[in-house]
Amino acid sequence: MKIEIISSELIKPSSPTPSESRDFKLSVIDERIPPAYIPLVLYYSCDESKNMKQSEILDRLKKSLSDALVRFYPLAGRMDGQISVICNDEGALYLEAKVDGKILDIIEFPEVEFLDKLIPYQSKGSITNAVELIAIQVSLFSCGGISIGICISHRIADGWTLCSFIKGWSSMACAKYEFARPVFNSSALFPPRNTPDFKPNIRSLAIQPPVIHLVTKRFVFNESVINALKSQVVNNSSIVNPTRVEVVSAFLWKACIVARKIEKSGKSVAFHPVNLRGRVPALTDDTFGNIFQMTSAVNSDETDWIRLVEKLRAAFKKISSDYINELLGENGFELVKNNFIQISKLLGQGDCEIFRFNSYCRFPLYETDFGWGKPVWVSASFSTRDSIFMLDSKSSGGIEAWIVMAEDDMKKLEQEISIELQAFV
């Protein structure tokens, strides 16, 4: 398929940001996030029965984006040094593209190299020098379908914030102005240290690993397979209620260990971000920013994936309500600092293999309706080696796992997953 960018502009908020809101302070968590972007793509078949032409769709998207930026005003601003955003309404980058092909073809046979062209910043999870804090690319397919690719700056937002913005934007497109407003209290809850000299070491191997030939593959776990995995855990451990994310993460962690041939030769660590929202009253679903903490599970020589479920469960339990209350208290900075120090130490160990997990499961992305129906598919990808990104599948209860590995490792991983899944199919 061929894709061509046909227009580029900045979309500004439909009304100016009040002067008292022009200085948006980052939280202590935000301060330590490198300048990367979080990518996501929504795909719509745009049924012709809706009687909406692509030109009408574009007009609706741009107008509603302008309206949504009024409420999500930091996204229309620009970074002011390392510790704040100046909300000057410069706008969001908005691109339009034409695709010579059918949207259902790429859903049935997705090619990562092409999917990457549907997002505004091709570098995805890598460090970029882009100044816009959010960028959108609307791609028009010859069949009438469209995709909406979005990149949001990780400097000021996490994946849940991106999801909240998409929900707000689509609500505006459908004239549903009553949707909840974002809550900008992260810097009050997690006060910044106001260290303008602090900059993440973007040359660190943890942020910018050596360039090697990487490949990305999608692995789909349907509901029946996941239920079989859960049953194995219930029957062979003390865990009575394993989650989808726990069992799929552990299953893939074990497969990655075998593919990398480290089951006996060294240590591995699985990192997982934990969303803090909803765990204490001060943190609601509408809290804007990087509202998460990273947890880690360490494995030395275990090759039983059920035991790895237990390790992941223990890691998730570390981010308890008591931990979050302490995080919100006087010692919050020390907790954040120590968490980053621990992560850096693990990432810096030469004898330790790192697997970076992330999950958007249970994010309501498939409910996103701009006025012409819900998405027929959602995709996301990152460029960091040994990263595993999980999304809900279109079918209920399933998970799509996107894995990035070196080419030779990926071949071994595919073989290992195929062999292991045969018992559950």
C-alpha cells in the first residue's frame, strides 16, 4: 500500500486558555520521564450507511479537536524547560494522509512497517526533538475507511491520559459536552522538585539501546486460551483469581526467557507500569499526567510460567493503597526517587535481561465513537528491544500482544509460543 501526506497544520484550542492556567507544572514523576511519545492508532470502516463523506469526517474531527483542546489545554502548549508547560495555545500537530488500499486488508494481514506510517512521529517510543505535545494523523483509505493515529508526549502524560483525551475528543465530536473534565492536580499531589538542571540521561542504554535489527510480531490470545491458562494457575498455585494480564504476561515472559536462552545462564526482570488512579480518593480516572509507578519482578532460574505468575502477583502487590498513601505524603519524593534508582540499577546490570511489559487492557478504546461507529481495530507499537505491549482484542476477553525482539530471538520465540500453546488449543 502507498501512503501520502496531503496536508499539515496546527489545530489551536477554540477558545484561549485563561491567564491563570498558562503555567502548567509537571509532577515529580513527570520530571523523570524522557522526551518520548506514546503512539496509538484507531481504525474505522466508516459504513456508508452513515451517509457521512470523508470530507465531513475531517471537518468534524478538526472542529472537535479544537474544542477538546480547550479542556486539555496543556496539550496545545509547549515545554518550558524541564519542569513546566507554557500553555500558549500554539496547537496540536494535525496531518491528513491518503492511503491507496483497503483498511480491512491491513487488519487481516498487519505489517508493522506500514502501521508505523499511520502515526505522526515514525520514531514511536524513541527520543525525538518534536515540540508538539500531541500530534494526530488522519489517514483516508480508498475504501472509505479511516485511521486516526495519535502520539502524545510521555513527558506530561501516560497511556491512560491518552485514552481520556481520546474519550473527550470523541465526546466533543458527538456533541456530548457533559463528559468529565480532566483534573490537573498531579503537581499538587506529587510536588515537583523544581530542578531545571535535571535531565534524563538520553544516552543511557535503558532509554536508547544499541541499534540492532528488530522485528515486531503480534500474538493473539483468545478468551478460551486465556481461560485455559487461568485454570492451570488455579489448579497449580495458591492464586485463586489470576487476571488476564498476569497469565499472559507470565506465559510470554517464560517464552522470552527460553528464546533468549537465559533460563540457566542469567537473571531476567519483568517491568510493569501500574496505574495509580482509582486506588485512593485523590486519584480519579480523570487525573491528568503520568500517574503510575513501575514495579518489577526478578527471576533467576525459574522456567515454570505458573511460578512466574506468582512473582508478578507479588510485584503488583507492592503498589498497595498504603504505598500510594505514603507516595502522596511527605516521603513521596523519596519513594519516587528510590523507585527510579532501583529501576536504573536493574537496567544497568550487564548480566540481567530486561523485559518491558505494558498493558492497555480494559482501556475503553473500542468504545471510541466520533459519530460514525466504533473502531474495528486498535493497534500500538514501540521500538524498544524486548518490549511486550498488550491490548484488548476486538473479540471479547482476548488479548493482542505485540512483541519487539531481535530477529533471531523472534524466530525462537515464535517456535516456543507455538509449542506451548498447542496444549491449550
